[in-house]
Amino acid sequence: TASLFIMLEGGLVLFLFHRLLDLIIKMISVRAETVIRMLVSLVSYVIVFFIFFRCLVNFGMEPSALLTSAGIVSVIIGIGANSLVGDIIAGVFLLVEGNIQVGDMISVGEFRGIIEDIGVRMTKIYDVDSEDIKIIPNKEIQNVVHMSAHLANLFLEYQICYDEDLERVEKL
């Protein structure tokens, strides 16, 4: 019964935590929303792990053996998920720093386009010319040229015949 009570208690904490963050998300920007959703996911995993650990302790398992096992498993997962962790950390920096945002025109390597989505792991860039969408892992976004940071000047030259009517040319 103690384990059941702990699971109910943890579920209530998770439910209230998600509701509170949903209210906060409605009041803030898209970039902050992405960061908060990532933090909610992380906190949810920690709470579920804590509930699971407490239930195992209630069934008589030794806490030090459980923590040692959890440490070994986390090292194995960390080694196996090295690229995933790198993408997530790079995504957090992209979102927090705010150097590029959805709708900006950027160039990454040979690919140039408009940012459609910045996720925690990947960024989608839409190429207007070829209508391709490139999905780039966040840790591979390097040497970015931000083309929509400043206004661009455009100079056009037209050749007009001397005998052409200027009023007609201006209307065109």
C-alpha cells in the first residue's frame, strides 16, 4: 500500500507540474516554450525515476545497490547516446542564445534557406529555390551566415532605348 500511495503522490505532483507549466507556456514566447517543454520532460523523468526507486525500496531492495546499478546504467546510456546528447545541448544553446529564429534566412555550408523549425535535437531549413527541406542535427549547425539580420540594398540597372517614351517606361 505504501508503494501505491507513493505512485499516486508522484502522479499528482506530475499532473500539477504539467498544468502549471501549461499556464506559464501560454504567456510566453515560442523560444521559451521550447526550453520549458524540454525542462518539463527532464523533470518528469526524474520524478518517475524517484517514484520507481522509492517503490523498490518499499519492497525491500537495498538502496546502495540500486544507486550503483543506476550509475552503471547511466554511464552505459551516456556512452551510447553521445551524439543525441550533443544535439540536445547544441539545441538548448541555439534556443537560449536566440541568434537564429524561425523565419530567418541563413546559410549553413552550401545550403541556404529559411528556418522552418528549431527543435531541441534538429533544425529544419526550407530552400525557397528548390523547395527542399533540409533537416540538420543541431550540433552540425556551424559557420552560419545569418542573411536576414540586416536589410539589404538592391540596385537594378535597366537599358532603355533613346527613342522610348519615358512616361510609358515609368508606368511599366
